[in-house]
Amino acid sequence: MIRYKTIEGFTTINRNTSPFLLATGEFADSQNFYTERIGVLKKTGDYSLKNAQITASQDILGGIDFFRAAGTHEHFVAIDGASNAGIYKDVTGTWTTQSQSLTAGNKVRFAYSPTLDTLFAVNFADATRSYNGSSWSTTTDVTSAPKGKDIISFGRRIYILHAVVSSTTYVDRGYRSSLVDSGSITWDTTNDWVTFDDILLGAEKNGDLMIVFGQNGIYGFTLSDQKYKISNIGCVSLEGISTYKEWTFYPSDDGIYVTTGKEPDKISLPIQEYFDGIPQANKPSILGKCLGPYYYVWFGDITSPETLTNVWFRYDILKNNWHRMKTGFNMMNLHTFTSSSVKALYAGDDDGKVYQMLTSGAQATASYATSLETDWIYGDDPKVINDWISVWGFGDQLSGLKVFYRVDDSSDWKPAGELEGSTDFVQFKAQGYRIKILLTESSKSNMFEFYRIEVGYIPKGEKQEDTQK
């Protein structure tokens, strides 16, 4: 009699446990899938180009949604150049230069003050500058302002961290402006700064708290100017810091952490093999951004558990699970922007292009690959050899999904056939104690869904007891 092993209620990747302990619906590996609907595995990873390429072969160095006091949104990005970097604004579908000649190769960080209705930009090398909606300035609201690696609006002031004052770098200081209440601000770099006794990367707002990130720890700073150390678990990449509600996420040297202003928790254990596969030199390039109840984090190229390129992950904050994705480009920046009242995720590459991510449509490339690898599947008894004979797939638009399998200790994937339609199966013959199933698909716009997988088998006999002692 044919028996079936069913996988449904799809959840996530979990590589950090025995296959006997995996929950139903967890996988050894998957790429470009997510579980936005409960128990449904849907193809994702799509993206589309916004406007035209700005400048070929140049890195996008920063991006921001400038939310104006009038309720409108203006999209700005910074891009590197052969001799100088620049800032561009989206003007009716065209990236338009802002004629800001910046030092090449430096990340650009933006912040805006709702009270002043002013955008600020720093890059650690050039004078801090402001934009009032019509023109840029290195004097208006920024006269005597330090240069810095990061800038943030917190409470009633603007803060610049890891700063340069009169050609002297203060890696542990956060300088701050006067109060914004008067409609303009000034800077007193002789008296008005805060020291954190660490090499600072930057800061992030979390409710009424400013969390300051250093290489050797993270720190809390309150609206009443109280500072305290939160943890000795420091940060490796300013670009990886992002907040959703009370949770602030950041990459440390040994994984991804989340804090609410208290000792952080490590959340990357299910995908720790992937994090450990990031070359040490690449960890400062980790990117991360929250959009709704999801934290998207870019690892780039990794070397284990296998060699992969352009890897990024989606962490479901409410469900506490991870999904792996892959792009066809090298990501250099992640930010959000709101268009037509819809907040979306945007990414800049190393070729002067800005993409809207996860657009539920076609990618900007010809096609892209999805894959799903189950963990080891056993029959009724792991000591029993089985005849594995079929794989059933249930879902929506299951077109062109190739099915592969491998049994026991084999490392070679063998083809079993291809699924077509909402309900379909493939037949094959294999024998062993355990089996893994791999599903792959490559297309530009087939955004299919998976509801359930069944693997058919017939028990053949029990394994003989080992009598050798």
C-alpha cells in the first residue's frame, strides 16, 4: 500500500536543528519564497527599475524619503562618480542632479527635521549641507556644523555622530544643534556634544530613546539627556540598523540582534550558517531595513553553507522566521520611499540604478530562480528502507517546477520530472531510508503559490540489527 508523507503549513528555513525536530513546513533551504499568507509558500524576490540608470558602473551611496511638512514625499539618492559623488532627486520620473560635488567613495547619510521642514546630508568628508525644498546650502542651519558619519533628528535637536571638527576626528562624540523651536538652528562645537567612549557608527530612534551604536557596545540616550550602556554587543554596519515599532535590529560580529532599549536578543540562530559564511571583510557592508513587520537584511556573497551570491533575507518579525532571497544585482543601499500613500522598499546597486523591491511582478532581468529543498524525510520508521515513488504538489499556477531527489548519503540530485498546474505529480523509483526533495523554477513573472507537498512511498523492510560489538 502506498503511504504519503505530507509537508504543509509552510513556515521558514531552519538549519539549526536535527531533521527529527523540525516542525512541519520548515525547510533545509529555500530561495525567493515567503509566507505572507499563513501556511502558504509564495514566490517572491521580484523588483523593477525606478526611472533610468543614473550613471553606469557607480555605487548608490544613500537614499531617503524626505517627508515634507505639507505631507508630500520627495525621493533623494546619492551616487558615486569617477571624480565626485552627487545627490539626485526624482523629479516627475527623472533622476535630477542637485549639483552637489561630494568626495567620491563616501557613504551619504540623510536626516530631516519635520519642524524645520529641512533635509540634511553628511558624508564624513565634506561640509554638512541642508536642503529647504528649493535649494541646497552649506550655511543655512549648518554654519559651524561638524562633518560626520551619521546624522539623526532626535527630540528637538539634530545630532551628528563620529564627527570632524576643525580637522580633528572625534570618533566617540555626538554633536548636537540648538533647539529647533525658533525655526532655525545653530551649532556650538565647543560646548555642546555627548561622549560615548566608543567608536561610533551612528544612531537610531526607538520611541523616546535614541540608541547609539558603537563597535564595542550600544547605548541609550533619552530626551532628558540621560545616557547609559545597553549592551557590550556592538554593531558592525550602520547600514544594517533599522526599527519597527519597539524593535531595533542591527548586525553584530556574530549575528543579527534585536533590542528594545534593553539587552539585545540574537535572532539569527536559524540561519547562523549563512551569517557565518559572510567574509569578515564584508560585514561592514551588511544592509538592513524594516518595511512593515519585516526586516530585510543583505548579506551579499557568502561562502557557506555553500557559495552563494547576492544573498538577502526577509525576517518576519511577528512570526519569528526567516526566508532567503537572491537578486540579480549587487545591492549597495536599502531605504524606503512612499509613493501614492504606499510605502515600499528600494535598493541601489553598483551600476547607478535604483530598484523598487518586491513589486509582485516581473524582475528587471529576464528571469530569476526559485528553489525549495526539504530536509530529510523518513517513512513510518527511520530504520525501515522504503521504495520512494512519487511527489505530489498542490498550489496555484505550479507551472514549470522541476522536481529532483536524493536518498540516504547520496550528494547527487536526480531529476524526477516537472509539475504543471494547480495539482500535479511526478513518478520515479528510488530506494533508501530517507529522501530529500528539491523543487526549482526559473521565470520572469510566474508568481506561483505552494499549499502542500506529499511524498509517496512503500515500506520495504526493516534494517537488520548491528550485532558487531
